[in-house]
Amino acid sequence: LPGIVLHLINAAPRYALAAVGDVRDVRVQATCLGADYAQAKAVARAVSARLSGYQAGAFHQIRIVGERDVEQAGMPVPGEPAVVMLDFVFIYRG
């Protein structure tokens, strides 16, 4: 640790009146892991700073659409990593 796990949640084309367009919306979840909550949160902030608002090449925009802290009373369980989850929408042509 620290670590990041990316999960593809959903990938869908955008539709136009005449046909399916070549722009896609993709939902991606980044699970940010740390030895403790502070480390997991630092990883999440670094991921968010790097990806949120990114535009280049085929990527029209990457937007953060949600964040969940998994820390609660008694969490994380000793020996288990702390977790912060980020949800992104990647809008790209391709």
C-alpha cells in the first residue's frame, strides 16, 4: 500500500437522432487504498487532482461525479486497507 484499483462500471455510446455517435460515456470507479484513512484519502486526492477536468487527445473530458469515504467507527479493520472510492465519467471519442 498505497494502491489504486480501477473498475469499469459502464460504457455506453451517445446516441444522435440518426445513429449511434462516436462519442462514449464511460463510468469508472477508482478504489484508493491506504494503510490508514489518511493515506487512502491522500491517494484519492492525488487521483482526483490528476484526472478531474482532464482533456487531451480523444478525451473530451474526465469528470469526478462522486466520492465515498469508507471510514466509519471501527474501520478499517486491523490488517485491512482503508478505502476511499471515486466515481468518474470519461467522455471520449473512439
